[in-house]
Amino acid sequence: MKNNKFYNIITYGCQMNKHDSERLAGMLEEMGYQPTDKYENADIILLNTCIIRENAELKVFGKLGELKRYKRENPDLIIGIGGCMMQQDEPVDEVYKKYRHVDLIFGTHNIHHLPDLINKIEKTRDRVVEVWDEEEGLIPDLPSQRKSEHSAWISIIQGCDNFCTYCIVPYVRGRERSRPLTSIVKEAEKLAADGVKEITLLGQNVNSYGNDLEKETTFPKLLAELNKVQKLKRIRFMTSHPRDFSDELLEKIAELDKVANHIHLPIQSGSNKVLKQMNRGYTREYYIERVEKIRKEMPHASVSTDFIVGFPGETEADFEQTINLVKELNFDMAYTFIYSPRSGTPAASRKDQIDEEVKKKRLKTLMDLQNKISYDKNQKLIGSTQEVLVTGASDSNPKVYEGRTSTNKICFFEKREELIGELVNVKIEAAKSWTLDGTIIGK
Ligand code: 5AD
Ligand code: SF4
């Protein structure tokens, strides 16, 4: 039932956060709210925050400042802030004390309480802060207001137990908790019945799915069950931890026809010294062996990764190791980040922090190299035929349509409205570092 009230959600950060925002939107729509792009028309504005790097936090404070005038113009407007940043005391204090126009502060473990929290504010007009320190089991299944009709995210495991020494995630998302296999399969079946063709399974470390459930529940088993869901065409997943990327999993991925030809396997550094200090639980040699095995079992698969440059104590020689590894492994794509100290993590209190200028220089060297490798790899695809799931008009160029290949590359082609949501064959005619151009040659 519509109530003529409008909401706007501003989301920062990873897919997990974007998916949480879909669930926040789902709850608001069940309460009768409708979406709006314009802050001036909104009755509720929610910020879903990220804390993974410092610049994510700075953006949030900037946005809070900007929203002040909408509250001044409409005192009934409810402004709420949730997500990972709000699981830490310092930012909560700062928001509460300095941003008096914020009505609601909530955390990552209690998003399902949003309707109650809003009702409370509407009744009392008091400011409400409700952040749970500890997760209380799984967040229950919630309605989702999805952006795409044909692709959907499914959360399979919440939290992370790895405690990489640079990372704040385990502190703000809690310990690993897997969703029961049957409830995931049911959700996938329902989505497929609604016309979804592609699902992406989400978790900080999807490979440890099931470790906290009964013995037989594993990630390869989950993939095998989901592969049976009729009408579903593609299964993606992220993120994998190299340490837990087993032979059994690789064999399953290679065997199951719906599982996409793409593996995102963050390495973070090419130096064994740095990997050890990051507490990643594997060596450079082990990682190289994993990628070689992926390429042997799945010759058409793409492999992407994440790197952090400028981890405390990283020497020029350590960085050279990263550069050598990039040259050796020929990744299809890499996400590259400058190390950002996160207060409360072990690496942040180290005395041997790297100078910002050095970090920037290393980032540029790494990005330039990877862009060149991605370009060369994509050039080799010219003339090949790729299977693409048609998404619709491209954001960057509305004159063409776009979609992704099984290998997760963005591909542009001519507009064909009747093919939205279909898998089509595209002949590749041109390529850049990040995108491909082609022509549809059939279904
Ligand atoms: N600084 C920079 N990058 C980070 N990441 C995680 N924590 C930090 C940090 N403190 C990166 C890692 C991870 C990706 C999601 O974000 O590369 O794989
Ligand atoms: Fe952070 Fe490491 Fe967990 Fe990834 S695996 S979320 S980098 S602690």
C-alpha cells in the first residue's frame, strides 16, 4: 500500500552493502514508501556507509554536511545513517555530536529493525541510536527491492573470521555465519521464477561457506545445488580467499555449466614477507600454483585480483615482487588500493607506515602495468565470440546496450530491446583495457 511518502538511499562500498541497501529499500517499500532521486522530495534519506578505507569515510561526512539544508527546508525529513561505519564508536560519536540533523543511527547487524526504528522516530521525534555490538545469529531473510530484473545478489555467508591485519571488516561485520543451504536454494528458485537469469553469491569469504554448518554443507555442494535451478543461466560468486580455494572447488566450477568463467582471487601482495605480515595464510608460490591450476582446468576463465600497495614496512624490493608477480600471472583485471590505516587493526599501529607520496607512486606504477596487460589480453579477444547477458542501455553511452561476458568483461553492442535479459553471442570487434565492443550474431 502506497503512503505517498518517498525515500532515497545513498550507498557506499562493496556489493554486500549494495545488497543491504536493496533490503533496506525492500522494507521501506513494504511500509508504503516509494523511491525518489531527489533529496528535496524525500521523507526519508538513508546513508549506507563503508569504512574499508579512509576516503570512504570522508565521503560520508561530506554527504552528511550536504544533507543539512534539506532538513532545514523540511524538518519532518528523517535522515538515517547505517552500515559498517556505524559499527565503530568514534564515527558514531562524531555523527551524534556534530551532525544534529541526523535522526537515526543503526548498525550492520540490525538492519531488519529499520521499520520499528522509523516508527519510533515518527511517534516520538526523538533521535534514535541502535547499534548492536554482537551479531545475534543471521539477519533474517528480507524482501529486496532489486535494481536489475535479470541479475540478483544472494547473501550466503555473513561476517569474516580471517582478521587480515589491515582489514576492519571482521570488527564491523562480525564472525562468519552461513545461511542454511535450503534457504539459499529456495531464494534462487524464487528469483529464477521471477525472471532472474544471473545470480551472484555474496560473502567476505565464500569458500568457507558451510564451515559453521553440518559437515556435508560446503561451497562446492551449494554450487552443485544451485546449478540445478531451472531457468537460471549463470552463477557468479565473490569473494574467494586463496587459502580456501580448494581443488575440489575448482573441479566443481569447471564441471558445472552455469558457473561463470571468472574467478576473483585477491592476492594483496607479491611479497612473502608482506603476505605473512598481512596474515593472509598463503605464500606467493602457493598463489601462483592456484592460478596455474585454474588456467589448466578452465582455460577460458578470466582471473582478477586485488592489491594493496604501501602496507607498513613494504620496501621497494617487496613492491618489485608485486610487479614481477603481475607480469608473471597476466591477470585479466586487478583492483588496486593504497593502504589506508584503519584504527583498531594491528597494521594501523605500526610505526613503519609508508610515505603517502611513495604509496601514490607505487599505485601508479602498478595501475599502468595492469592496464597495459588488460589491454593486451582484451585485444586478443578481437574476432572471438563471447556469450553476453544483455543488461540494457549503457550508463556511459545510452546509444548502445551493454552486458557482461561469462568472464565478467563489460561488452557494448547495438540496441536490441527484445534481447534484454537474454544470453546472446557477440562477435568482438574492438577492445580497451576495461571494455569490449562487438555485434550480436545470434542467441
Ligand atoms: N586499505 C586499503 N585497502 C584495503 N582493502 C581492505 N582493507 C584495506 C585497507 N585498510 C582492500 C583489499 C580487499 C578489498 C576489498 O579492499 O584489497 O581485498
Ligand atoms: Fe578483510 Fe581479510 Fe576478511 Fe577479506 S578475508 S574481509 S580482507 S579480513
